[in-house]
Amino acid sequence: MKKYILDLFVTENIRLHDRYVLLKLTSKTILPEILPGQFAEIRVDGSPTTFLRRPISINYVDRQKNEVWFLIQLVGDGTKHLGEAKKGNCINVVLPLGNGFTMPQKPSEDLLLIGGGVGIAPLLYLGEQLVEKGSKPTFLLGARSGNDLLQLTDFAQYGELYITTEDGSLGEKGYVTQHSILNKRKYKKIYTCGPKPMMMAVAKYAKSKGIDCEVSLENTMACGIGACLCCVENTIEGHLCVCKEGPVFNINKLLWQI
Ligand SMILES: Cc1cc2nc3c(=O)[nH]c(=O)nc-3n(C[C@H](O)[C@H](O)[C@H](O)COP(=O)(O)OP(=O)(O)OC[C@H]3O[C@@H](n4cnc5c(N)ncnc54)[C@H](O)[C@@H]3O)c2cc1C
Ligand code: FES
């Protein structure tokens, strides 16, 4: 897919939590085709310590408003600068990067989208696109506590929503892989994004039940276009750049010891 370097403009910067912002950006031209699971490399202006662009998932694309959304966890200098963007500010992005999630060949009601922490970000757009194509996804989202679960009303628009928190403050107490829904229903496909240990646990569960499963990896990236080799993952096809060949991989392709 063709990639674009675009100057986008902040329409809203919503502080969802002390550590998370939702940045909504618009373009003066019509935004290009963007698939769920793809990401952008965002230039960080004004930070003396952030030289490289930061990879951030496409959270949602609002075609009516010609907006692309990014859900950003403020972890270091780069993301903190992005979090300070004001309405009208210009932010330069390269998008769409990587390969997205595989959409089902025909509409399905047996799709489970499992997200953890800020890894829920790409699943909102995936959920919306699945619904658009006639599927009925189920979401299972997990976090340390209820405060860390974001965009729940947005997710609930697109399917059944189940929740786990480690401290039990919202939904069932425990990890996503311990949620009771997994014992009650058999899904045909799982899509997941989140911390690596969570994705490995989800992949292990999927493998044990014979469920097809795709994971979206967040290996550390620099160029985002397959040039610097800093994001490689060991796969059955050798070392592959996550930015170019992923970030979405079928678990059968990965050499995870699960
Ligand atoms: C494909 C992909 C999609 C992502 N989507 C999102 C998203 O939707 N929302 C979100 O909040 N975060 C997302 N991330 C993680 C985000 O890129 C990092 O949190 C961000 O780059 C940290 O930058 P920083 O300057 O704030 O922090 P730094 O001070 O540079 O580092 C803080 C932490 O972030 C990690 N990190 C630093 N640079 C990178 C990098 N270039 N790539 C990956 N990790 C890095 C470091 O290991 C460290 O643990 C994604 C990462 C990838 C690879
Ligand atoms: S980030 Fe440079 S090759 Fe993937």
C-alpha cells in the first residue's frame, strides 16, 4: 500500500486519564485508505531528546470528519510531547504502515478481540470495520485497574464487551485469559494486542483450543519501513521486520515457546 507523509492538524486532544490522551487529527486532503492493525510513525516536534518518529497504532478512522485517532500512553519524552499538542497544531505523520489484521472471508459472530492496556488501541478500528463488513465481534479487554480501561463506551457500540482487571475494580478479577467467557463460548478467531506476556498467554490458549489467532507486535521500532532492521522477530520464515511484515502476525508464523 502506498505510504503518505502528511501534515495533520489537531482537532481535539482529550486527556482520558493522567497517563493517556486521545489525539484526533485531520487532514486538508482526504485521508488515504487505512486498514485496521496498521500504524503511523509520528514526528515529535519540540523535544530535544526525541529524534526518531514514534510508532503509534491507528485507533480509529472517522471518515465523516476526515479524522484519524491515536490513543497514546504517556511513557517517555516523545509521547509526553505528543500529549501536549493543542488544537490547530500541525503534526507530521507517515501512514499507513505495516500490514493489518486479516478480515474474515465471510461475516462471522465468532470473533474475539482481546486487548490489554494501551494495546486496546488498534482493536477499536478493527471492531468498527468488522461490524461494517457484517461481523459481530466480541471484545475482551483487560488492564491493571478500571481506571486504565479506556474508550469502553466506544467499544460497546460495536459488540459485546467483557472486562478483567487485576485488582478486581471493574469486570472479573484476574487476567484476560482467566475470564469466564472463554469457558462458555468457542470462538473461531482471536485477534489480540497488548503486552507481550499477555499476547503469549492468549496465543497459548488459542493454540490449546485450536483457534486461529493473530497478534499485533509492538517491537521497538525506528524507521518503520523495513530499513534499519531494529524491529526483527524470529519467525518460521527467518528474521522478519515487524514494521514491514507485521505488526500483525498469525501465531503459527512465530517461534514463541508457548
Ligand atoms: C507498531 C506499534 C504500535 C504502537 N501503538 C501504540 C499506541 O497505539 N499507543 C501507545 O501509546 N503506544 C504505542 N506503541 C508504543 C510506542 O511507540 C512507545 O510507547 C513510544 O515510542 C515511546 O516513546 P517515548 O519517547 O514516549 O518513550 P521513550 O522514553 O523512548 O521510551 C519509553 C518506553 O517506550 C519504549 N519505546 C521507545 N521507543 C520505542 C519505539 N520506537 N518503538 C516501540 N517502543 C518504544 C521503550 O522500550 C521504553 O520502554 C506502539 C509501538 C509499536 C511498535
Ligand atoms: S523499524 Fe526499521 S526495520 Fe523496522
